[in-house]
Amino acid sequence: NHLTSFKQLPKIPQIQYLSLAENHIESLTGLSSLWCTPLESLTLKRNPCEFHQNYQKRVFSCLPNLKTLDGIPKLPEDSSPPEASIFSKMCIIS
């Protein structure tokens, strides 16, 4: 494979396991296109995006159904509470 982004993936609404190892995916942009799928296992090993800061947290927070990333089970610290991610992007004016 020579994938460079998640935007190149076909739409597979019922996908549960996806291996994109050993590609050329540099950015996690477009990963949210898999949000509404029942994806439980994703492998991104040996892609440049693997070296991004907070890589695991970013992937797990984007894909709430995901149970394993690169063969490693999701840990409690790998995902932040939904309200934390929503409120961190808000500005409250009173």
C-alpha cells in the first residue's frame, strides 16, 4: 500500500478491524471519517503519524469504539472524558 491519508480510504460502514501498517500516513487528519464505524482494532504501525505527540490519546479520543491500537489494548488514560474534550474548545463569556 502507498496510502498517504485517511481520505483515501473507501467507505466501509461496518468495518471492525483495519490494518494500515507500513504506509505513508503523516497526519491524523481525516481519521474522524471512521468515527461512526464499529471499528474496534486499528493498526498504524510504521507510519509517520505514529510519532506525533499524544498519538495514542488522539486516536482513541477520535474513535470511541476503538479497543486496540497497534495491537495494544486501550487503557483508561488513553481517552479523556468526552466533556473534557468539548469544554477545552469552548470559551465562556459571562
